[in-house]
Amino acid sequence: MRRLSFSLLLTVVLACVVLGLGLNYLYDRVAKPDDLVSSQQHYIELGEQLAAYVSAMPEQERRRLSEAALEFAPVDEGAANPSWFIYLMSAQDFPIPESLSKSFYQGQPLVLEGDDGIFAHYYLAASNEVLVLTLAPAEVPQHWSPRLLFTLIFYCSISLVVLLWLWPLIRDLKHLKDSAQAYGQGQLDTRMSSHSWSYVYELEREFNRMADRIQALLSDNKLLSRAVSHDLKTPLARLHFGFEALASSDSAEQREKYLERINLDLEAMESLIETLLQFARLDDHALTLSLEPIDLKSLLKRACQRYLLDINENRHVQIELDTTVNSADYTVDGDKFYLNMMLVNIIGNAVRFAKARVNISFKVNKNKVLVIIEDDGPGFNPDELEHICKPFWRSDKGGHGMGLAIVERIASLHGITLNFSRSETLAGAQVTLGFGLKG
């Protein structure tokens, strides 16, 4: 909005200044005479002849002219109302600025414009008098018509400039309104084609972000409904069957076996519910991260130790963590709880699908430290790469389909880059995490 306000203010100010100066210059050149002398040159020359005639008049007649103004009508076909007045006054009674006195007393006419008309003054050296020739008010040239015309041109030009400025804004707002209406009618793929030069670029970007968010939430909701109904229905059915079998069994050994199966089903349900709660917490906009300096090497070591203890004795998987790095060189800012959750999910997937080996290494790339987790399992199917981080999406390898969705959300919250590929050394899956180095 600041950009929009500044653009409007700048447009109006520049338009006023440029158009005002341009029209003023044009008016001075076209509509307004250069000066009173040039516009009244014909009358001034006639006044000079009258001054010469009056100067030659007898003193008695000049005195009569001094006592009363004389009205007469010169023959002038171009005059609309040719009523003139002429009278004499003493030069001593005619104050004149010093800057004009020299040329005036040398015979240069002095033309002045007043509220009552235009006055031409002529100095009569022989009698030390001033002949004043004045046109009647009706004869004074009026410039109201050109002034009105140029005023109208000015305001029309300002209006046109503002309209030209507003047109892209009106068009973009109309497009935004149409997109919002279409989205509200269920066309969830509707997006704004935003451009950086648009006046409402931020509004368009936020609309697209909102639309993406809503579409993702609706998609997640559908997946959640299908996944929960499937994942809960199966263990519930097994629990129902287990309790029936437990109630009808008289053998202690069979009862113990049924209790063990019921226990496993309850653990599976608990695991699913815990995963859903974790994902829901990450999806909460009110989530606040407790950022602190974290040693990546120690955090990874702790996550590895958990899986080293949990690995089944019949399935030995070796986890190799690069211990040659200096911990001080790999300190990042983050929330320890959520970063640990992210690493546990990634390492857990690697351990689950690895045949015998999981490697974790570090690499510094400019101002980032890369954590590379790779295994010798089947790896990622190239066709699955665009789906693996979607909530509740599951490949043929099983699982709830939430592990990598949680990883992706935590990485997004911390600004961590996430890349999935095939390991060049172990030929299995490779996950690369890009952390920004502290400081």
C-alpha cells in the first residue's frame, strides 16, 4: 500500500507541475500578449499624434482640457466600443518611479493597466504636463476566455493522467475480484497472474498463497479422512477379533498370544495418533519456535544412538556418522525439539529401508552446511519424488505416509533446504539437508 500511495502522490504532483508549467508557458506565448505596449501599439501611436496636437494647442484650450476630461470616438472599425477619454494633468501631480522617469521625460509613452482600464501617459515638455489617454472599461481587452480554456485544459489533463494511472489498478482489482469469486465457487485452481510492476502485486501474491494454502488443507483433509479410516479400521477390527478370541480361549498360552497381538495393535494406533498430533502441531500458525544455537554433530549423534538401540538383533544395520568434523564449525540456530524430530524421522526411514548400512556426512557449501544421509536400500522411485512429502501419501513400501511430510514442514519452518536423490556411493536413497550457518 505504501508503494501504491507513493505512486499516486508522485503521479499527481508531477502532472500538476509539468502540465502547469507547460500550459503557463503556452498561455504566455499564445493567449496573453507579451506586454501592454505591444497589445495596444495601435492606440499608443494614435495617442502620440494626439499628444503632439494637444502640445500645439493654445494655452487657453489646454486649460479647458485640464479642467474636464474629453470623451470622443475615434474612427476604428476594429473597436467593439470605441469610447475614449482624454485629459491633462500637471507633471508635478504625476508620481513616477525613478527607474521609469528618464525614458518617460524623453518622450517614451508610459502604458499602465488598472482596474478601470488601460492608461497611456505622454509627457508634454512644452507645458510640463502629462496627457492621459484612457480607454473606457468596456474597451479593455479581457482575457477571461483563454484563461478559462487553459484552466479547463489543465484540469482535464490532470483527470486524464489520474485516469491513466488508475486504469491498471482498476483492471487488477477487477481481476482479483473475478478470481476470488471463481475460487469461492469451487474453482480451486484459480490463481492470479501477478507481476512485480502491478500496483497490487503483494495482494495478488498473498491471494495465490492463500489459495495454495486452502487447496493444500482441503487435499490434506481428504487424505487424512482416507488414511485415518484405513489405518484405524484395520487395528480396530483386529482388536475386536482379539478380544473375542481372548474371551473364548481357555488356554493360558493362547490368551498370552492374543494379548500380545492386542498390545501390538494398540501400539500401532498410538503411533498413528501421535504422528497425526505431531503433524497438527506443525500445521498450527501460532506455533512458536524456541531458537537456540545447536551443535548439529551432537544432535545427529543422539538421533543415531536411538536407532542403534532400537534396531532388531536379527537385522543388523550399521550407522556411520562422520566424526572428523569440528562441532564448532557446524553450529546452527533452531528449535532442538523439532530439529530432533526431523532428524529422527529421516534416519528412521533410512534405517528401515537400508540393507546393512547408513552413512551420515557433512559438507560446507558457501554459507551453508549440508547434512547428507544416505542408505543402501532400494532408494526413491523417480516417479514418487513429487509426492513423497505429501501428508498421508504412501508408497508400496508401507508406513503412515506422514514421516517425510513432518520433515518437510519442520524444514520449511527453519528455512532448511531439502533435497531427495539417489546415493552415488551406496546406490540407495539420499536426503540432503541445507542448514544456514550461525552468524
